[in-house]
Amino acid sequence: MKVFISSDIEGSCGITHWDETDYDRGGRWYDYFRLQMTKEAAGAARGALSAGACAVRIKDAHDSARNIIPSELPRDERVSVHRGWSGSPFSMVAGLEEGFDALAFTGYHSPSHDSGNPLSHTMSTSVYELRLNGERASEFTIHSYIAAMLSIPVIFLSGDEALCEKARGFVPGIQTVSASRGVGNSSTSMHPDEAVSRIESTMSKAVASGGKDCLISLPESFSASVKYVHHWQAFRSSFYPGASLADERTVAFETRDYMEMLRFFHFTL
């Protein structure tokens, strides 16, 4: 089994504030949390390998996409890491393609306008809310549908408790690890090493299951509405071909082709 792991940071164990997510926000805690992000991705990789995975690709999917510390990943020829942004509309799962047998996520977080994480957002902090087919959409949702487009099972997720709960409703067979729980502008979490241990053991179970009940059905059509923080952002995005202003802060777009929806997101989020 070839496993693709997309790793983010805002759902990593213990993270609470924006200044913990990168240097540019003045983050004296950033080094700590980039290491925790790396440890969680490494734990997922070890779990996949222990269950018989023949290859594991880790996508650094946070901000600059240059956060994961490669030397902290398993020293194994079956493990590779994808850093940086290629410019692909696949975004946080860039590099995922036919030939992979499973998709997993670590460090993911609740969507914008959701109380499940003090750092909840969807792709950009300029987005107040994104709805896809009427439902509030997270980065997990957006990228899981890419797996559905390629007929690849979504087998594992670690992140905040609220997102994990929603994911189990979206993908019945998915294995999850809730590393933290959002409480207002704070979070409650387990010991970070315990989170890594649980990620490793749960990922092993997910790979061993072979992705049973983890294939997502792709809807026949897609309708998106993006509400922005500022009205001028909606005006600018309304010029995307086929998009329209639903109100002063919201742009709407419809298509039957999910790849076209990804292009819309690529240029408007």
C-alpha cells in the first residue's frame, strides 16, 4: 500500500495561538510546534510502515509548506517528503495521484467560523465562511473530495476533537485521533508524546484495514459560497469565470466538475 499523508499545524497537539504557527507572527513557540507537527507526521508514517505500507509520502501543507524537519522523519527509503508549493490546484495534497492507495491527514483543524479550534479557518484567514453544497467546508473536506475524485480511500485524521467528530460522519470507516479540544480562545490537550503514540498506533490500524468503508462518493454537482471578511475581496473574486456576487461579502459558484471547483478555490481562497 502506498500512503499519502498531508500534514498541517493548527490541529497539532496543544497549539492555541496564531503566533505559534510561524515566525512571521512573532512566534517564539513556532520551533516547538513545528517539531510537534513533524513528530505527528513521523508517527503516522511509522504506523503506516508497521502495517506494511510499501511507500509513504508526507506533504508539508502548512503556510510556507517548509515547516516539517526532514531529519526527524523515519530514516527509511520508503519515506519521502514533499515541501513547498508547486502551484497545483490540489494544494494541500499536491502530489497525490493515481497509484496511491490511501490518504491520511495529521494536524488538521476545524473550518472557519467554527468553535472547535481557536485557530479555525479555511485556507485563508480572509475567508469568514466557506460552504460547499450547503455545508460548512473545512480543508479536510476540500482535500478529501480530491481523494474521492481519484478513488483513493481517506483512512486517517488527527486534529481537533470537533473536526474528528465531523470526519467520522463524513467517512464512516475513518480512524481518528483527537489531539486537542477547542474551548473559546483556548485549547485542552493530552500530553504531546501521547498524541504521537496514539497517531502511530491508530494509523497502523487504518492501514491494516485496507481502507474499508473509507471511499467517499463524489457528488454529481457542486455549489460553493465563499463569504469573506472584507467586501472588496468578494468583489475581486466575483470576476472568476462563472462566479457571481451573492451579497456584498459573498461569492457563489456552481459546477459539475470538481476539478473546476478546485480551480475556483485556487484563485479565490
